[in-house]
Amino acid sequence: MQLTSLFRKDIASIVAVGTEVTTGQIENKHAKFLSEAIDEIGFEVPLHIAVEDDLEKVMTVLEFVSQWADDIFVTGGLGPTTDDLTREAISKWCGLELEFSPEVWEFIAKRLSARGRERKPIHKKQAHFPVGCRILPNQVGTAHGFVVEKQVAKGRIIRVWAMPGPTAELKSIWDPLVVPELLKRIPENSVELLTWKIQGLGESEIAERVERITLGAEVRVGYRLYDGGVELKLWVPRTNRALLEPIIDEINKSFLSK
């Protein structure tokens, strides 16, 4: 079912950087975690993509997804080795220099010392960030993330979020530092996602009923098969939620007793 009225959510794209991802050595679990989290917040996620550890290819991907994304979430490639190129790719694509942070350099020394390890010159790479970015402290590892803004076509401003690859490190940044910032940007006219788990009916029969119930309404509908049946998803503009309650009630009556 297509949208019957125009209401726009901010658009996010997810970019996983790592040759180990593109070659299938490890599973891209970040795509699932971030897509679900971002969708729940109220953003649209039309694309996630993986790219190998190559400076020019990462920049090409950033340019590609920037055509429609308001926010680009980049994971991986923030380590200290020569194939960790995310910070360099983002900086170059944004036209920014990398600058050294003495505070982060000292943080790395303390973090490694607490683990019985010695800070080495190779780690200094992780203390460099794009000029003007906001650093996102890593509460688990040594690779801090960062967020930087870039003006793209037609004067549009987008945000590029760089976060470490290890899941625990990504989540240590995501939950306390990224989510609150995203929630601030959810406008009153954003959409709310409602879901129903329906068993005993086929997808086509469910769709036929839902299309009849929602005909002419300002909603977007989606379906997903799962082991026990069909999940019905309804995106509803928050400003019109009260006006759409009769439709929601009708869906409840039509399916919840089935």
C-alpha cells in the first residue's frame, strides 16, 4: 500500500566498513541492531551497505548515500591499524583535516594501562579526529566515535556518525550519546509504528482487509512473514493519531479475535 498523504521521516543510512564483512568472515549484525533502533526512534532506514577497507570506496559510498540520507551511521574502521580508514575517509569526504586530541591520547594511555597494556605509537591514530567534529567517548574500548556535519547538494546539512565496530563498544556510544540526540529531532508530526502479530490468515487475505479498512487514510502499511504468521505494521502520523483511532479499532476487531 502506498502513502495516501505526504508525511516525511528523517532518513538514515547505515554503512558497515570492513573487508571482513564484505568477504563474509563476520556477520553484519550492526545492520539489524541499528535498523531496528533507528526505526523505533522514528527515522526511515531505506538502505544499509557494507564496503571494504578502502579509502576511495568508503568515500564513494558516503557520496552515494548522502543523496537522500539526513544521517549516515558508519560502523567499523576506527582501530589503530593501517587498514582502519574510516576517520580518514570521512574527513577527506567532508573536506576537513584531522587534528590531534591530547585528551583522547591520555585517555587511551589510561585505558590500556588499566588492562595491563602499554600505549604504543600505533595507537596515536585513534586520537585524531575531523576538525570541528564532536567526539563520542567510548566507554569500553580505545576507539572513540565522532559526529560531523557536512553540507551537500542544495545546501542540505547531513550528519555523519562514526562508531567503532565491536558491538559492545558501539552500544556504549549509541545508547547514552546518539539516541538522545536523535530523539531531540523527532518532530511533532513524526510517525508512530503500530504492530500486530496475526495467525491463521494468509498475507493476501490480511492485506485485502487492511486495504479496505485504511482506504483513504493517512497511513503507511507493511507486512512481514514470521514463523507463527504475519506481522502487520502500521505507520501513523502522531498529529493524526486521535483521528485514526477508529481505523486502529477496526483493525483490532478484525484480527485480534482471529
